[in-house]
Amino acid sequence: MNLPIRAIGIATTLLWVFLIAFFASAVYSLKDLRFDIGEPHLSVSDGEAFVYIPICVDNKGSYNLSAFNLSTSVKDANGSTLSESSTFLPVIKSGEKTEFLHNLTFNLEDLLSNGEYYLFNDADLLVTASIGVKIAEAIPVRASTNFSLPWGAPFYNFELGEPSIENFNLTHINLIVPLGFENHSFFDVQGEIKVRMYDVSGALIGEGETTVNVPQHSFYTGHVSFCIEAEKMPSNGFFEVYFTTAPIIYGPMVVPYG
Amino acid sequence: MAKEMGGSRNIVFAKKIALRALKAFLKGFLLYIAYFVFWMFIAPIAEFVPSFQQVVENFFIIYVSLVIIGELVSDTVLQHFFNAAKALFVIGYLIISLNGGILNFAYSNVVLTVDLRFFLMAAVLIGLIGLAKCVIQAIEYMNNKAEIGFKA
């Protein structure tokens, strides 16, 4: 009976030593793991904004990392999901440096057409990021965080000024409508802004457009001028503003006057 | 004559106790060295988990105490009680201190979740083997005692 008991004792001791040594070395190898997040790159094309985040994982530890999963989710203030993205790497081998891009895609047309708010108002978007990895291919670890990301409105503080009148000829007048806004967004606003003028009954009085090219984080002041019949000049009514700019197509925005 | 026999019995008993104490001291010392080496490897965790060092220290203090007491009462039935207690303590302490295998830590707004269920399962299984060994040892001890009783 003594021999089997001794055998069990030796086996148990060896198993303990193996388990503790494995756990301790797996933890120890974590100190040689480097994780760097680079400067995000932004680009806009075909109505979509792409955010590329360069990520570098330098695994100088003794064990492979497996099931590396980076997932991000961007939500607006109401909790609606604007973008979700996930990057998965099956294995990061020991001694290997792995660089990859984590891509986030925002459909600007969807975002801006569904939410006029984001065109004209700055906001905070809620970003939830989580990184999961299996250390030594056996110990799953997950780190998650959330933070707010400022959204800059492309037409922040957009306003039409008081129209001024210039005599064009005996029957027509030239109406000049000043407009201005601040482009707080991370992209340039290029295209046309069209303004239509209606009287109080909804009859179209005249229309005009202006071309804008406003770099990110800059102001714009300009005007739209158009010729209308002098006798049709209403004392009150409303303007309809249409934005046909890259990457945003939006309208009409109704601005009363008078 | 009886006095002489009693004196030599005392000397034998004292030698036995001294040997046990020496063995207990050596075991405790080796365990302390093992703890020291183990701690060198897992020290990075303590930077992230403030209570980690306390948890490991408590574990080693109680474990080493049980080892020393078990060694001092060796060759008695109490040794098997302490061995079983040691095995149960390892299982219980790991389950409680590892929170069932899922550990959550929060640093400012980062939440870190470590899933040690695999490690815990392996440790509990090894602990159960150790407990089974203690039970078998206790049965064997009682069996030997009974055999000696019958022979006498």
C-alpha cells in the first residue's frame, strides 16, 4: 500500500510544480508584452468615413498569445450604434511583432441624414473598446474601457443673415442672403449650398446657390444672391437650404424670415 | 533499572521530537524559498492588484503552518487530519480567493477580467488527488494500528 501512496504523492507534487511553474512563467512573460496604439488616420470617400487605428503588439514573452480580439463600438448620446468593428488575430507567436490596422467605418450619409443634430451641433460619441487575448493560449484576459469621442459638426452655428436688397433693374432686385458656419468636423466641406426663398403661402420666389470649400476646423462666411421680381418680394416667409457637399447631402433645412 | 529504562525512553522521545522539529523546520524553510522564487515571477501582478500580495502571503503562512504542525505530529493519526486539512484548505482558499475563477479589476475606467477557471479547475483536481491520498494514508494508518493490536 505504501508504494502506490508514494506514487500518488510524487505525481501530485509534480503536477503542482508543473501547474505553478506554468502559471508563474505565463504571468512573468507578460512583462515582455508591448502594446502600442498609433495615431489614427482618417479618410472620407463615397459618403463613408474611415478611421484606421494602427496597432502594434510586440510579444517578447515566452508564450504565444492566441485569440487576440479587439472590438470597438461607437454609440451616439441616445445609445444608437453608429459603428461596430472587430479585429481578430488567431495567434501572435512568441518573439513576434505584429502590426495591424483596426478599421472603423462610419456611414456619414446615414449618420447625418438620420440625425440633423450632428450636422449643426457638436456632440460626444460614446466609444466602447475591448481587447481579449488568451495568455499562453490558456488564460483568457479581457480589458474593456469606454470613453467619449468629440464629434465636430460640419455646419456648426449655421445661420442665414438678414437679406439685403440691391436694385438690379426696374423690375427685378438682387437679393443677397449672407450665410456663415464653422466646420468643426474632421473632413473638408466642399460643394454647393442652395437657398430657395418662399413667401408665406409657400410659393417659390427665387433661388440661388453658392460654392463652398471649407477646410476642417475653419470658418466660412459668404452669401447667396439671386434675382427676384421686385413686386414679389415678400415681407415674410421662409428659406429652404439644401446642402450638396461632399460627403454630405442634406436638405431642406427650413429657416423662417420676416 | 526502571529509572534507567524510563530515562533512555525519554532520550529516544526527545530525539524523535528534535528530528521532527528539524524536518518541520527544513520543510518550512524550503517552502519559504519556493514562495520567494514564486513571488519573483508573479510580482508584476501585484503592481496591478493591490491585495494580491496579501492573498498569497496569507496562503503561504497558513499552508506552511499546517505543514509544520503536520510534521510535528507525524506518526500519529493527527498527521492525517492536518494533511487532509491542508488539502481542503488549498482547494477552499483557491476557490474563494480566485472568486470562482473569474477575477475583475478596475483601474480608472478600464475593467480587466481574468478568466482563471482552467487554472482553478486543474488546481482543484490536483488538490482532490492530494485529499484522496490523505484519506488512503489515514485508512492505511488505522489498518496498521488494528493489525498491531490483533498481533499483540
